[in-house]
Amino acid sequence: MSHTAAPRPFVKMNGAGNDFVVVDALERPFRPTEDQVRALGDRATGEGFDQLIAIEPSETADAFMRVWNADGSMVQTCGNALRCVGWLLMEATGSDRVVIDTAAGPTTASRAGDRRVTVDMGRPRLDWTQVPLSEDMDTRGIELQVGPIDAPVLHTPGAVSMGNPHVVFFTDRQDDGFVSGSGSLVEHHPLFPEGVNVGFADVQARDRIRLRVWERGAGLTKACGTGACAALVAAARRGLTDRKAAVIVDGGEMVIDWDADTDHVLMTGPVEIERTGLLPF
């Protein structure tokens, strides 16, 4: 007698265009294989997403958020998904504030208006061992370049961990081919033992950054919440921006505030529900 798993409801959501399939695993464990995640993430034949999210029970927080990239790999956290999960939990509990645990540690989400959520992303990790890098460097500008040695097209990015590793290049070159080509080259560079998310930041004013991100394991996405946080931190450390700025991504806009008193990075942005559906497992 064969036992087939009952279909599992999901919610398709996005935060500034960064899209997710979100599964409630509070009562029923959810452990997809890498192949299942990849098949589900396929935009042609699956549901299509940048990340797959499971909301799991937690003994220390309102819930634990587990994150898989579209390539099947499990990652520590995802800033835009934290907003979406925070909104779902606040809607379910009637609360204006929830604590979400992740593999990168706990975070707090709070209401910031109609379908807008602020997430406290905590302190940026700025030491080379925390990013992590494979060798000792000043993370304000690390020794890395793309292109010819005597005329690099990109060089000396800032390095930041927001619970996951980021490098941020300051450039006004942000076309798809350039971001994809350079991002895929840097993502697996030996300097980054865990791989890295690659940001391309164009500082347009002291309170405005245009950002595109090549995400580790997901490629070019419409938004990356931790990437927006990393871009603001990297820019502020160089004196290019103030500690609070709007970060404009392909899918919308986020406000990032690196609070001087607490050293925490606060990310505020939109939440959108696209549709609901059922997974076969």
C-alpha cells in the first residue's frame, strides 16, 4: 500500500521583487531534497522563485525561518524573506512585532505601515574572519579586481557580512551582461571560502544608492535585502553616503538605516502576496 504525502499549501510572495515560495512547516516538517528544490524553483516548469522558505517552530522565537536558494543550497538568511515571513506571522498573531530565528541568528520584524515591514538585521560583521575571507584584509576595500591588472573594470570592493557574505563594488556599470558576467566570476573566487553575494552599487546621492546584486546560488535577482544592507554599510564606511539611505533595486525601493547608537542595520520595505497554491510533497 503506497502512502503519498498530502499536498502542502504555499504562499508565493515577494519583497521588492525578490520572490519566494513560503511553506508553513510549524506542524508538519518540510525537508525537500536539493533536486526537489531545484525543480520547484524552475521558472519554466516549477513554481519559480529566488528562494524557498520554510516557517518552522522555534523554542526561542515566534518561528524559525529556513532558506534554500533556487539551486538547492541551504543558506543562512534572506533579508527580503524576513519581511515577508514577519508580515505573515504578524497577520497570524495580530502582533505588531515578531522575533524570527534564522541560521544566522534571531531578528526582529515590526510593522512599518500597510504591507511595509522593518527588520532589525543586527550588527554588520566587518572583520575579515566574519565575512569570511580566506586572508586578512581591511574589509573597507579588499584586494580584488576584475579585468586587466593595469586597467581593472572593477576593483577594491567593500566586504560585509549581514549573516551572509557580501562584496560591494562601487560602479555605474549595471547592465545585465556586466553584472551577470562579473558576478558569476567573483561568486566563487578563492578569497571567499563560502562563496559570496556580489553587489554593484551606484551612489547617486548621500541618501540614495542604485543597486543590482548577483546572488550566491540564485544569480541576478530583482532585489536582495541583505545586499541592500551591505551596500549601505560599505558606502557609509567609505564616507560615500550617510548612515541612512534609500536603496533602489530592480523590483522597488528599500530604506536602510545603520543606527549609530545600536550599530544595528534596520531594513524597511514592501511585502507583496502574489498567489497561493499546493506543493505535491
